[in-house]
Amino acid sequence: MGLTKKRKVADTKVDDKKFYSLAEASSLVKEVNCTKFDSSVDLHIRLGVDPKKADQAVRGTVTLPHGTGKTKKVLVLCTPEKEEEARNAGADFVGLDDFIKKIEGGWTDIDVIVATPSVMPKIGKLGKVLGPRNLMPNPKTGTVTNDVSAAVKDVKAGKVAFKVDKAGIVHASIGRVSFSPEKLSENSQELLNALIKAKPSTAKGTYLKSVFMASTMSPAIAVDTKVLIH
């Protein structure tokens, strides 16, 4: 059965006029998965904010209770005296100048970069490469810190960063298709709670405009936002 046939069957299972509860969506997303591999399950959340305004550029971090199902590759950019601490915490890559050169050459085979404040002036020039990939270390997401051990352990334990894009949408992974519906639902709720807490005081009107859950290459499922705000 080809992917297009599977996709057609999947499309018939999702009522695009219906808003599903988180629990219903978390079960349905497993049923309509079209891939043979363990796809990522993502939430796409449209917020009622103007990302062009600095005070409405929603960003932050959340630790998902069940992790994302993906072991994240962490690079720690630091001075030599911090290297052992970073390695002991489970960092995949540790160093400074060699990695800056590699990144300047286009290497970005990592998921998260943690940096100590003292090396940030050196990393600033990497903005063109790291910025578009959301890899730039930032104090707001806990990735610019002297406590590199805690930062690395948090990432490995399922801490994810979220950031609203230019269109006002937050895209975040909340697990894999192999997760139970309960785990997907609990991870989703944790992310949404974090977004609600991060609501800017200047945001007017409806904040959670729409929430969709989808796995890779599968139909998107609309989630009922009215029951999420609590």
C-alpha cells in the first residue's frame, strides 16, 4: 500500500470540520500516521500576538514529562576549565575555537548549543548560521549559563525551547508516534501550559488562536482550544 493510498485513508479518518480534545487527537494521530518509521509528533500553535513587537515575541522552555523520544545532540562551547564538567554531564561535543570554525564552514549536526557567558562575544559572529536554525544560545532559554552541567542535563531530560515565528506560530515536537496517547496528551498539555504562562501582557484578543497536532507527512488534527485554557 503506497504512501498516497495510506494518506487517502488517513484523510478520511480526520474530520476537518471537527475540533478534537487533546486526548482524542493524541489517539487519532497514531491511527493516521502514514510513515513506516517512528515519526515525530508536533504541535503547531497559532498565537494572537504580533511577533514584530519585542514584548510579544513569545519564547521560553518547557520540560516535557515524557521527553521528546529523541536524544538531542548537545554542543557545549566553553573555556577549557569547563570542558570536563560538560563532558561529565553528557555533552556530545565540547570545545570552542575548533567548533566555531566548523560552524563557520556550515556544520550544524547538533540540536542544542550551550555556551558560557564569557565565550558569547566569540559566538556572536555565528548568528547568520545559527539564527535561522534556532541554534543560537540564549540566556532566556537557559543555554547561556555558567552551570553547563545543569543545562546539558535539562536538555537530555526532555527540555525543549519554543519560539514564535514571524507568522505568529509556535512549532514544537511533543513526542513520537510510538508514544502512548496518554504520554502525547500529557506532553502537549505541558507545552500549552508553558505557552499560556508566557502570554505577553500586551497581547490582545484570543491568545491560543488554533492548535493542530500532526505527525510527519500525516494529516493535521485540529484541537479544541476552548478547553485548554485553565
